[in-house]
Amino acid sequence: MPKINVALIFGGKSPEHEVSIISARNIYQAINQSLYNVLLIGISQEGKWYLESAEDFQKKDFKIGNNAQALFLLPGHQQEQIRLLENGRSIGMIDVAFPITHGPNGEDGNLQGLLNQINIPFVGPDVLGSAVGMDKDFCKKLFKQAGIGCAEGVVLYKHLLETIDYKAIEQQLGSILFIKPANMGSSVGVSKSSDYSSFMNAINEAFKYDTKILVEKAVIGREVECAVLGNEFPKASTIGEIVMLKGFYDFENKYLSEENTRLFIPAENVSPEIITKIQNIAIRAYQCLGLEGLTRVDVFLTPDNEVIVNEVNTLPGFTSVSMYPQLWEKSGIAYSDLITELLQLAIARNKRKLSLKSTRL
């Protein structure tokens, strides 16, 4: 049986560029290479595409494009759509792509739309699900319409910066606030404020990454995460809990320092009924946004067992400390098998798409 050719796509024009590379390394090392032939495609911070070698990719000082061949794409072609810029030669048939490009330009529907244009099936949600999943403002609007609990908050725009009324926001939401860019992942640009000075610093930081930001009321509760997997019939993993010894679960505590963070998988002292409740809400949130493939759903579990959805992550990290693969590991799906299942889901969705007519004839 011939191997399936997988394009592992990583990097990208995003503040999460480096995290993406780490995720891709883990996937490359874990993928079943008896079943899959992996092509490594790196996207630089400038947005240029390169074919990387496995030898360079695993070096500590690896940087996308440093010692690689530049690529170009041929939209509309059914095969050999990605070619070497130098001589126009194809890099070979690609059966499926695994984009592990976190954040804007890679997780927000842009890359997904491009892969659709060059007729390559891919892991993760399609364009619409990726776009709404990235935009926290639209997520909350859809969740509210579906009766899914989410944190109370307001939306602020950079072009209206001079009109922002801190006193009115404090009166509505309280003094402890979380400020975050509407379109960003890995807690990049997220801050906590407790007074006017820290609030202004927080919104200025968030506006560095997006022209639209959210200010949310602090939710008192346990930080719980649930992984969802599947297309038409998704399933939910066991739940995990993040416990902060101090501070909150920002970018530094996620990836740069483990001193303040404790992960419990599965979460302790949660009844089976509440676990089922969280899993059901995670699946409802997944389907509400039209997601497929995979997503991690982050929620707060309040002292009275109310479940408040914080956000979804449509291409969650696959680093050694990432929750998504760990949650499935504890749920009975090994890392390598999880990658295989994700690739199979992508191929199955593409077959479903190809069964539909694209012309009137």
C-alpha cells in the first residue's frame, strides 16, 4: 500500500510563529512514518513558502527559509499544485495537509481558503469555522444566540480609542477585567487590569495585535479544557484543569515558564455528571461554530457548577506541554494515533466535498 503524502505546514505571519514550529516538530516526530511521507513546508514571518529539509528542521537554531527552496502555488490545479520557485518543478503529489499554523493568517480561515483554492484537503475546520473560531467577538455572539454561557464583556475599537470610558466599563463589569485582542491565540496580548492605569496599559497592549479588542468581566471559577474531535459526529475527551499558583494563564506561563502552572489531566474532584455536562457544552460550542476536525474548548467551571465558555482554539498547540494531545492521550488515543485520525478526518471531509456538484451541468 503506497504511503500517503502529507504536507506539514508551519510557521506563518503570526506572533505564534515559534510555537507553531515547536508543534510541527512534535507532530513530525510522532507521525506514523510507515503510513505517511511528510513534506515540510515552512511559512516565514514575511509569508514566503519554503520546502524545508528534515535535517535542518530539527536543528535548535532552525529558521524558516535559511537553507531551503522557495515555493510557489498553482491555484486550480488538481495535483502538483506546489512547485519550486527556482525551476518550476513539482514537489510531488500532496494528498492532505496538516497546517499547524497558530494565530492570524494561519488559523483564521486565510490559509484554509488558500488550501481550498489549490485543491488540497487539510486538517482542522474549514474557512467559516476557522474565521468565527478565531474572532472572539463573533464567537460570543453566536454562543449567546445558542444559549451557551460566556463571560460578560464589551468590544472596543482602535479608531474609537479616544471615546473609551473606563468608569462606565468599570461600573458595568467591575474593577477586575481581562483585556484581549479579538483575533489572537496563545494568550498573546492578553492582560489583567484592576484600575485605570493598568486598564489603559492593557488596552494599548491588546491594540498592538488587533484593531478590535474585548474587555471581559472576571469569572470566578476553575479553568477547565476539553478537546473535541470529529466531523459530522464529534466526540469529546476527558477534561483537564489549569491551576495557577500566581498570575493567570498568559503566553509566558503557557510556554516559557512552568513554575506557576499546574496541569491536572484528568481534572480532579469533578463529578461524572459535571464532566458530562462540560463535554456536552464543548460539543455544542463546536457545532454552533460549524467546526470540524479538531478544536480545544476552554471553559470556566463556577462554584455553583455553571459552565462558562471562555474561548475555542481551532488549531490548538501540539507542543510537549499542550493540552489537546494530552487530553486525548488520557482518553485512550495515543499521540501518533491522534495524528492519523485527524488526517483521516481531513480526507473524509474532502471526499464529502467532492461528492457535491460544482457546476450546473
